[in-house]
Amino acid sequence: MLKTKNGIGMTPPFYAETASMKDNQSWPHWIVRNSYCNSLGFLLPREHAERVAVAMNKVSTQMKETERDVTAQEESTGEYYVLTEDALQYLPEEWKNHFQAMADDGRIILKSVDNELSQLVRLLNSFATLVTLKHVQKRLMAYKFEPEMGAFLELEMLITAFVVTYVRLHHGGQQSGFSRDSLPEKLRSVHDEVIDLRNKRFAHHDEHDSVSSALEIFHDDNRFEVKFGISFGFYVGGRTEWPDLVKSVEALYNERIEKLLARLKQKTGHDWALQQGPPPEDLEDPAVSVQTNHCA
């Protein structure tokens, strides 16, 4: 970086400019500068110079806002910038040292809570299943009964998806499931029924009281005709208690995550919080995280 008095070499805005004295835009050597000077003090290809200028403007804006009021910035914009370590080499020395020190401190802190982070990852892995369960339950509530085979098969598909997804979440993996006793007492019989549906109707061929079959044989002269008959029992739109069951399960996972975040705060002395956003099933205009890539 070109050393200048009062740090004017680090004063934004930054922009890429050809190093040609004749302002030749096809000149292979470009610089990153502000209104005072060449802020980096060395030559770059045009594409790299433009990318470095963009990265420096983003980081300088973030640092300026952070010094003013970090909390106010987060509440008003909800935005953040990601700067990869590979990009540090292209920043002014003072900035590079600042961010490198932050990264080193972060590694030490994260290492001290490795066990808690592993538990958090196992819980978060269950959220994909929870989102699926909520979506299926929402589809069931929107189901409209029609007395025709296609509608019956649609309902059977949705109930199968709900039951299998619920039991997958219940069983979990690596201690990420939940127990029957952790549910409100009024919902435990509903939980038992879902488990029974999965075991006897959808996952295996055992008999369930919601399914019955009949075999009829007709004889005419020397010919026997076999007729199969089967009847299914359905909850049109799902059982009325299923929405409450899903909400209770979601509350269990949220509570466990909050406890882990509280433990992380206690051990590290830093605040921990989940990034907030709308659920995937309602997401129409996704929030975009801005990432500054390295220029190599």
C-alpha cells in the first residue's frame, strides 16, 4: 500500500483506473485509487483492479457503519458482508491485520466450544425434516375432498408423507430425535397413533385397523374368477390434532437450540443467535447474502 499522511490512501470511494498516461482503456496495467492516490501502490489486470475496488468499497462502508453503530445498522438493513481469507492479501495492511486478528480470535473461541457446536449441527440437521413435515401438514389442511380415485390417492400420498416424515424426525439420528415424554400429555396418544400408522400400515405389511381387504371367488361352470376388494380409512385433511403436534415438536427443537446458544454465550462471553428469515415454504423473494470473492 502506498503510505500517505493522515491515511488518505485508505479514504473511500475507491475505483479502478487505467495506468496509461494517455487514458488508454485497453492498457493491460490498471490501478486501484481514490481521489488522492494509488491506494494499493501496485499494478493489476483490469478485471482484478475492478473487483478489488468493489471489495474495498464494501469493506470500508461496513467498517464505517460498524464504528458508528453496529446494532443500528443490523436492525435497519439486515445485511452483512462475507470476506474470505484469500481476499485479505488484496486489502490495505491495516485492514488486513485487523481482519486476520479477528479470524484468529474466532478460531480459538470456536475450538473451545467444539462439543456444543457438534450438538448444534446435529439439531440443525433435523430442521430439513421439520420443514418438510410442516409443508406436508400445510398441504393436508388445504386438501379438498372429492369423491374420485385421484383425490383418494392424493390424500393417501400426503398422509404417508406426513407419517413417515414425523417418525423420521422422532427417531432422529445421533441423538437428534425427541422422546414421547417430551410432548404435552394430551398429544402423546396422537403421537402413538402416528407411530402405529407408520409401523403397521405404511412401513410394513402388518394389519392396521384402517385397512381391510376381502377376497371373493366366483364359480361359473369350469371357470373360477377371483375378485380383490380393499378399503382404506382416511383422515380427510389429516387428524385435527396434527397441527398442534407439529407445533409442539417445532417448539421442542427451538427450545433445545436456545439452550445450546445460551451455553455457548456462557462459555465464550459472546452473544450467539440464529440468523432469522422467513420459512422456505413461504419464501417468495429470498434474502441475498453478499459475498466478496478473492481476486486471484
